[in-house]
Amino acid sequence: MILTFSKERFKYSYKAGIKKHSFRDDPTNRWKAGMSIQMWLHNPRNYNSHPDIHCFSDKEHCVSVQLVHFDPYHQVLTVFRGVKEGKEVWDKISDVEQVAINDGFDSTRMFWYWFDKEKTMKCIHWTDLKY
């Protein structure tokens, strides 16, 4: 499956081993553990949109997928743990700064600037890391 990145910093943080996952909208539940991942700088489906479109890795596989809720107004991240007694269980992620670094950002300020709307997204992991 193709995973596109719009900024070169994400490519370099991935290549340096810093970026360990990526957050994505996935309304049709396409992302599943075991899928191969092709990482692209810019979208190859829009080949006229940027002169530097290229695949920089095709060696990764999706290890796991987690649902994460972003609340930028309170700067809170929560992760879905499952259903217990018929109710969804969500836990607050205590170290948002580490999440930001693991996603290729230099600071939580940059992270919250990028994820500036309240929403639930998938965290696509290509390492054994989980929140």
C-alpha cells in the first residue's frame, strides 16, 4: 500500500530511524497488519503535481494499526484499547512529546500545528512500537 509524505523532513526522519509511524485517515479500514508499505515523497498518482516524486522505501510492512483520537484544543491524545462490557475503552497517552518525535516532528508545538483539528485517525506502525 502506498504511504505518501508531503515534506522531505518525514523522509529524512524515517531514513534516520526516528519516524516509527504515520497517522492517516482511513474511513474504509484499508490499513491492516501485514500489508507491505511503499513510502513515497509526494503522491505518485498525481505525477504532474511535483517534480521530485519518488519512492524512498518499499521494504516495510505494517506491523500494527491503532486508533488515536486527537484533541488539539486540550493537547490530548487518546488511544483506543478495545471494548469492555459493551463500552469503548480509550486511554490518554501520557508522553505526547515522544509521540511527536516518533512521528517525525521536532516538537509538540510543530505536532499540534500539523494536527490542528479534533479527529480520530489510524496510527500505521512499521515497528513493534505501540501506545
